[in-house]
Amino acid sequence: MLPESQFMPQLSICIPAYNRPDGLRAAVHSIMTSLSPAQAAAIELVIRDDSTQGAPEEEVKGLLQNWDGSWSYEKNRQRLGMVANWNRSLADARGEFVLLLHDDDYLLPQGLPQLLQTLDRYGGQYNVFLFGVHLVNGQGQCLRRQIPARATWLPPATAVQQLLSHSSFVRFPGLVWRRSLLEQVGEFSAAYGEATDVYQWLRFFAIAGVYTVPVATAAYCIHDQALSMGMFQPQTLSHLNAIFQEAAQMKLLSPRVLRQAQRDFLHQFILAGTWRFLRRRQWQQAARVYGLLADAAVQPLGRSPRWAAVRLAFGFVLRLRLGPQALAQSR
């Protein structure tokens, strides 16, 4: 590891780890094996481990001893919690740009070299970059690819409209931003619960826009642990609506456009959650998520024409499986 005084990284990859030792090892391995020594010298790896069990500290340190990049690994003495650990890892980063990589995600073989090439070419022009990702299951099988259609800069109003119209517009490991943006907008806020990332991207996009890159650089894992009901509940809808209220104060979008975006976003969010359970034939869980369409935070917005066919299809399947009474509340 190079002394801090001699190293000014181009990119800090921050891994806020928590109770996924196998995933942490895989994430670190995906970084180490994808770069030449010269490329590795441009990278700083910052691991802040909030694990309560199975922290592979010595093993990971051993792997990194002969790596040509800069790195640090710290085990938190007391658990910080998800958002606080994100902020801790970012606060310790020294790179010009940062990438927050969760310990259940990893970088694709050519992803990091392509990412660095993009920063070399456009890092002086843009502050936020959105790359594509592969959505994979727990076994590493690619379920689908989410890649921007073309290389283009979206100015703040357009970027915010895209973010707030599509609940999956940004996947965490696909976003890279200039570290100094955190000084302008502040750190991640735990006040928005499971939606804290959406609020952060809103603040980034509102002042810097985003440059989209039609290259997949990372794998975003969708696994069984992510299928809990924790995210798909009325409180999350409340947090999301609070974010839309913040967006309204920014006055980047007209009230009509913002309301349409909110309607589409919430429908996509709920239907995507419903699909996670439908594909595993977990009918009761799917019905509970689908029922959020009748929530007071969603119903006044009206139905989304964009998602009308999906809503109809999912409702049909659930009524077929559970009977009409089980879904009466979501009409």
C-alpha cells in the first residue's frame, strides 16, 4: 500500500461491508483481478466493515497485501448502521471520483478498465456518470442487463425527470460521482429510510446532471435476502413522497410533469416489488405488495398509463391464485 502522501487516486471504491464475508471477498477479488499494475495505481479501495459476525478482516488484508493500488480496511468497533457506514466509507475516501460498491455486488471483468477510460476522457467535463449493470441472482446468473441507450449528458432538469420517472433508473454500483459533490449537497440522509439513495441522486442530478455511458461495468445482485417486505411498505412510500416534495421545491420540473413522474415512479416501484415475489410463486407476499397501489400515498395520483398493462396482468394472476376478495383493496 502506497503512503497517503504519495498517492492521489483518481477513483475511490468504497465498500461498506455488513455480514456478507463471501460477497466481500468476491467484490474485492473483482477489483484486484481486473486491472494492470498501472491501472491499479489509480485506484483506492476503502473498506469499512460494520459486520457483527464473520468479518474476514485478516483474509482480505492478506489478499490486498500484494495489490498495486492503495487500500484501507477498518472494522467498526461499534455497529454504525447502513447509512452511517456508507457515509463513514465515503468520508475516508481521497479519490477525485467515488464509487460505492455494496458487498453483494461486484465489478465485471472489463468494467473497471472501461470506467477508468471514461473518467480519463470525460472526467474534466462531467461530475456524475451513470454506467450500465448486469442484474444477477445469488448464483451469479445474469437475469437481465440494464445499460443506457447511448453516451449523452442529461442536464439537471432532464436528469431529475428521468430519475423521478423510473424507480430503477440508477442502480447503486452503476453511479460514479465527483467526491467534491458531497461537500456541496451533504452526505446520505438516514431520514429517507430505504429511499435515501434516491434522495441523494436527486441532489446530485439537480446541480450536476448526469453523463450516461452505454457500457456495463458492474453486477447488481438480486437475492433472496433482498426479498423481505422491509422496502415495500407504506413508510417507504411516505419517504418517496417526501422526496417528490423536495423535488417540487427545486422547481426544475413543472407541477404537471412532476406529478406524472411521481405516478409512474410509484407504480413501477410497487409492481417491481410484486414481480419479485410472483416469480417465486410467493402469492401472499406478492398480494401484500400489490395492495400498496391502494395506499393513500398512491391512489390520489391516479393510474399510470405506462404501467396499466402490467398492473392488469399482475392483478389477474393474483386473483386467479388467491380469489377476488384477497385483492379487493387494491382496486
